[in-house]
Amino acid sequence: MTETDVKQLILTIVQPLVAEPDEVKIETEQDDYFLNFNLSVSKEDVGRVIGKHGRIAQAIRNIVYGIRLDNNLKVRLNIVD
């Protein structure tokens, strides 16, 4: 998969969960081992994305962490508040 595919997957999962889907933004940063996807949503929607006891965030991460990129980097998802 490519970086664009992963971004689209994250958007497809997160946008139906939030009240303001237009506020969902993803920025990427690359280091030696990881491609970091920094997800930001509106302040009111942070709790919806994280969920009770972090269950929704963990479920999203489980899906995303199983992806192998074309450049052999691992994927990391950070929820920025």
C-alpha cells in the first residue's frame, strides 16, 4: 500500500464517527522506521475517536498497524488533540 491509500483508509474509518467530518485532518511525518500519521479532529470529536477506555482508537490502530507499506516502513497512528 502507499501513503495515500493509508490516509484514505483512516479517513474512511474516522469520518463516519465524528460530528464534524470536514475537520478531520491527517499529516504525515517520516523517520527511520515509521511513517507517522497524525490525526487531528475537532475538540468535540476527540472523545468519539478515542472511545471509552481507548477502545475505538485501539481498534483503528489494530487495522492500520497491520498494513505494510511499499517502502517497508511501519505505520504509526497518533491522535493529536
